[in-house]
Amino acid sequence: MSIENHPIFQPIELWQRKLANRMVVAPMTRVSAMANGEVTGEMVNYYMSFAAGGFGGIHHLERAHMAPKNVKL
């Protein structure tokens, strides 16, 4: 089997999403969220660099959370 045909480079569908390959970035604690848990531009750029580099998915669980804009944390 050639490296180009290795299963890790083949597309896969997970949870009704098609990934270009089977490479997924694991969660990393970088503590770049704000103290209240808001995502920062630094975090967005950091994880976007993995997507731009060809990773099929990014499993992200850093100290950040999502909340509606009208909810005070």
C-alpha cells in the first residue's frame, strides 16, 4: 500500500459530516480563552491553522464555552 492510499488520508463521514481525511487534532489546553471563558481571536487563529494545514477535523475542548449574547456569565 502506498502512503497516498493509506486509510488515514481517505475521506470519512462522522456524525453526518464528511471529513476530507481521518486526521483529527486532539483537544489541547492552551489557556488562551478569556477569564470568563470567551473565545479569543488567538484561539480562533490557532485552530484555524490546523484546518488550513489539512486536518480533517478539530476536536476542541479548551476552557471556553458558548452562551447566547444576552446571558451574563
